[in-house]
Amino acid sequence: QVQLVESGGGLVQAGGSLRLSCAASGRTFSNYDMGWFRQAPGKEREFVAFISWSGARTYYADSVKGRFTISRDNAKNTVYLQMNSLKPDDTAVYYCAADSRPVVLLGSATYWGQGTQVTVSS
């Protein structure tokens, strides 16, 4: 079983930066695809970023491409989301997700964190 805990959210002005962290348990962490999703009030949960188990492959939603960077440090069982040039539309609860199956890019995952709030003021 895998447990995920997000941190690093907060309040930031438009144009600012934040780095989210997702700490995972388990010795098999390196075998899991990881992703970040977000959900804003009144909206459906949406995909943000993906990273394969090896870190060799990443994929981003068009809305964040060029501004956000996903990375992982398997030795520390941690995945990161560096968010630059933040916009008010980035305001949402951000969730970390993991799965040993190749399904995260399809918007699915077995394991989810509880989320961390990101608020971007205009």
C-alpha cells in the first residue's frame, strides 16, 4: 500500500512561484507512475502533469506547459511540481496521484493524496 502526502501549497501573487512536494511511502515507489491533478471550485478535477516511474517521460496539460515542471527523486520517495508564472486560474486544490499501472495519463490512479491548496491572487 502507498500513502501520499502533499505539501508546499499557499498564497502567492500572480507571476510568483511555488514548489509542491509529494512524499510517498513504500519501497516500490520507483516503480510507480506519478501525476499531479487539480480541482477548482465548481470545476471537475483536471490533469496537470505526469512523470513516468523512471523520470524519463513527462507530459503536461496545455494550460501549464512551459510554466510547470514535474520531477521526482526516487531515493527520497518524493515527487515535485515546480510552478512558475502562476496565474489566478491556477487556483485549486492540487492532488498527487500514483499507480503501478500505466493509467495515470488516462486520468486514473489507485493512490491519491489529500491535497494542498494553491491560491493565486490577481
